Amino acid sequence: MLYPLFAISLLLLCLKTLMVSLGPLFFEQPGVFVPNVNVIGLLYQFSVLIIPTLAPAIVWLWQSRDTPLLRAALAGESSQL
């Protein structure tokens, strides 16, 4: 479940590295679609800051959606242990 997100993050890391190291030469390639500088920067920040922190938590919540403890927590009920 997390592997596609990691693969996208690696792709964006490669795009950022090419953008920084090659500069204008990277964006002037004929016949190759290269996203805008701002798009690469924004998606890189998203893949480095948001995906590693929120994706595992979201997957955990999704897998635990049927547990009584999570249902009680989402409903605002206090569970008595």
C-alpha cells in the first residue's frame, strides 16, 4: 500500500535533483515533458514532508476502521477499561 507512494517520492526526488544540478539544461529538453519549477518544488516538499508522516498513520487508521476502540474514539465516547 505504501510502496507506490514511496516510488512517487523517489521520482520527485530525482526530478528535484536534476532540476538543481542541471538547471536550465534540464528544462530545455526537446520533446520531453518537464513540469514547471514550482510544480516540482511543491510536489517534492509534499513527498518529503507530508507523505512520510501522514501516509502510515492514514493506512493504520484505514486498517483499524472496524475496531471497537477506534469506533468509540471517533464517536467521542469514553471507553471503560
